[in-house]
Amino acid sequence: MASDLGFVEFVVEQIENAGEITYKKMFGEYALYSDGKIMALVCDDQLFIKPTKAGRAYIANLVESPPYPGAKPYFLIEDQLENKDWISNLIRITVEELPKPKPKSKKKKTRRESK
């Protein structure tokens, strides 16, 4: 089941104080970014945060679940989604621990394109 754009926009509003928040639709679901770092997924209208040590220490009642079949477990956020301060702080500490995104490599021209 694909996630509803309205739910994604609600989540983005909740975490708007956690950096520059953007989202991208991927296969009917959504990837969420903070300052260019992918930090969460919205799948089946549920919020999944990338696992980090700081996030694990911050979340009191931790629930882990894969966002889609075959995926590694993420932190599933259910109870605190409407708590703007709590969820924004979780996003900030998560993003702080995540590595910077790798720069995109330039596409190499094929022989056909270079002629």
C-alpha cells in the first residue's frame, strides 16, 4: 500500500524545526531528508527513522521494524509522532550521527554520446 501524501506532509510539519526537511517519492513510498541526509522513510503511512546509537538512547519505548519486506529494522515511531519537540529532537540527534552524503559522480559519456 502506498503512503498518503497528506501523511508525509503532516510528518514534515512535525519535524520542520530539525533542519531543511525535504522528501522524495520512491516506489509509492517516501524518503525524508534533513540537510541533504536521508534520515527516515514513510512506508504504509508509518514513520521509520534510521537507527543510530543516539536515537536508541533517546527513545524510551523503542520499537524496531523493517519499513518494507527484506529491509533492515528501523525505529518505528508511533506514540510520539504528534509531539513536535520530541520528534524534532530525535531527527536532530539522528542526523548529527549520520555520515554526510557521498557526492554524486558525474555520468561518463559513452562512445556513442561523445561523437
